[in-house]
Amino acid sequence: MTDRKKLLRALDGETQKVPPIWMMRQAGRYLPEYRATRAQAGDFLSLCYNSELAAEVTLQPIRRYGFDAAILFADILLIPDALGADLWFVTGEGPRLSTITDMAGFNALKPADAMHDHLAPVYETVRILSRELPSETALIGFAGAPWTVATYMIAGRGTPDQGPAHKLMTEAPEVFDALMDRLTEATIAYLSMQIEAGAETVKIFDSWAGSLKGEAFTKYALEPTKKIIAALKAKHPGVPIIAFPREAGDGYIGFAKATGADCVALDNSVSAAWAAEHVQVDGCVQGNLASSHMVTGGQALIDETREIVQAFANGPHIFNLGHGITPDADPENVQLMIDTVRAQ
Ligand code: CP3
């Protein structure tokens, strides 16, 4: 036995009989205690910027379930907010932002090094968590990948096909590239500050990587991730990094090697058997139970959970969902998933 935390051992490349487990959006609306704290904070953004309450909601799923890792409670859209874009959330719909469609819009953004005052409460949340988490629980920091964050900044909202961002990429490449560069720089600085505050690993969420094909995937998903990882590794050599190029499909193959990521997180559009053969050969993988099982539960949840654990049993694996848990999930199904994983 070693004192090194279970999640960090998986990221080191260790194969474990029972994989570490945590869940995307584990602090979220499916939990009554989250809804109560969010109401106390006022709204979602106020909760993100209230260090005490953000730490509290981060800890809630750890207390309830004893996950092997806690993920900082914040949002990928805090970087645009800190760069000076307007950001608000419409209940039941999602985020809204001011849009960037031309060089004047880009030029109105602040430089990356001017955002830390605005983000100071997030760094404080990390410091509180590194003091208060149980000694066996790892602390994960995170940011959005430049492409995913850019899709929201260009369209001013979530879009089904990221159309406005693809359009800017072809029609005004100088604006698009300038925005990608600013976001890459901002992400490096932001993640670096989270690590200095106590994050033990960081995850880069590229939720819309799947809409980038061929050369565009290489240029706008793989390359920025590689750049961010190289800069972080130079500054914080021992800190492992998880990359999540969601719905990358074949793009998952070789992604860890090409970017320097220590772990690739998988969505549930790829089978665990396929990913074990093509992705886990290069190192740790994370995933990938469909989050719909957290709503439906039952034997199907048990069977699918076992199948994933078994498919990844011969290499380093972190058990997780393929995407965030949804507000209509049943907290008891989360317990059933954890019990099934730990009964291996
Ligand atoms: O995983 C965690 O528990 C950590 C916290 C976290 C949140 N968002 C909290 C949140 C993380 C890691 C994120 C990442 C995030 N945010 C992503 C990438 C991952 C993904 O889901 O694809 C994206 C695209 C966003 C942007 C965002 N934030 C959207 C589109 C929405 C609205 C959709 C929704 O679920 O309502 C949010 C809001 C948000 N971020 C909530 C939470 C808990 C729900 C807000 C609420 O309480 O009302």
C-alpha cells in the first residue's frame, strides 16, 4: 500500500483492481443539498464566485458518496467573463454572452494577465478545498479548451453544431486565430494558478471537439491542447493532465501521445472494448458510462458498469460517466454505480 491517492496512481499509469471513481457534474442539480446552497448563493454565477459556498458544493458529493476525487466547482465560461465578455445564465436554457464577430470585438477583450483579480475567488476556492478535503481525495482543477470556449464567445450561447464559430474560422481567420491564441494563453495562466493554489491534476474540457474534422481537429483541438500541456509541464512537471476531446471518435487514437496528456477522457459514443484496444494502449483512460443510466438505473446500469470496468481492467482506468450527470438523475443510481464499481 502507498499513501499516494488512488486517482493520482491511475494517472501515474498504475493498473488497479478497483478503479478510482468520480463523476462529471457531481456537484449539481440532481442533489437537493446543491439546490439549497445554490438558492442561498442567489444564482449560478454568484455561487461560482463565492469561495465558501463553491467549496461547500464541491464537498457535498464527497460527503455523500466518498468519491476518489473532487472537481473544483466553477465553469469553463469564467475565463470569457474574466476577459471582459458579458456573461449571464438564463434558467432552464443555459449561458448567454456578448458575441465576438470582428477584430473590434476581439480588441475589446482584456489581456490574459489582467484576469486574475476577477478569478481570485476561484483560486481561493481551490485553497479552501485543499485544506478541507479528506486526505485520500484528489483535487481536480479544470478549464475549457480554447475551441470549446471560443464557440460560446463567438455565438454568444451554446449552439447545436457550433456553426457561428466554424463560419468565423473560414470567413475571418485572423479574428478566429487571435481569439484562439488569447484563450490558449489565458488557459495556461488560469490552470497554472489553480495548480499553485492546490489542484493536484487539471482537466481540459473540449466538449465540442467532435465538430472539428480532419485538419481542423489537429489545428484547433489537438494543437492548442498540446501547447497548454507543454507550458504547464514546463512549470509544474509532476502534475498530471487529463484531456477530454469529447466525441473525437478516431481522433482519440494517439491523442495522449500527440498532446502529452497523462489521461484521455472518453465520451460514451465509443465502446469501452474499442477504447481499451486503441486508446488505453497509450496510458490511462477515463470514462465512460452513459449518463442516462443515472436516470434509469436498474440491471442495465449494473451490467454496463461491469462491462466498462472489465473492458479497462488490464490497464490504468478512472471510472466516470461519458458526460455530465443530468438534473433529472436519481441520487440512488449514483450509489448503485459506485457500489458496482467497488464490488469488483
Ligand atoms: O463537473 C463538475 O461538477 C465541476 C463543475 C463544472 C460545471 N461546468 C458546473 C456547472 C464543470 C467542469 C463545468 C464545465 C462546463 N461548463 C462545460 C464542459 C463540460 C460539458 O458539460 O460539456 C461546458 C460546456 C460548460 C458551460 C455551461 N455551464 C453550460 C452549457 C451550462 C448550462 C447547461 C446546464 O447544465 O444547465 C452551464 C451551467 C453549469 N455549469 C451548471 C453546473 C453545475 C448548472 C447550473 C445551475 O446550477 O443552474
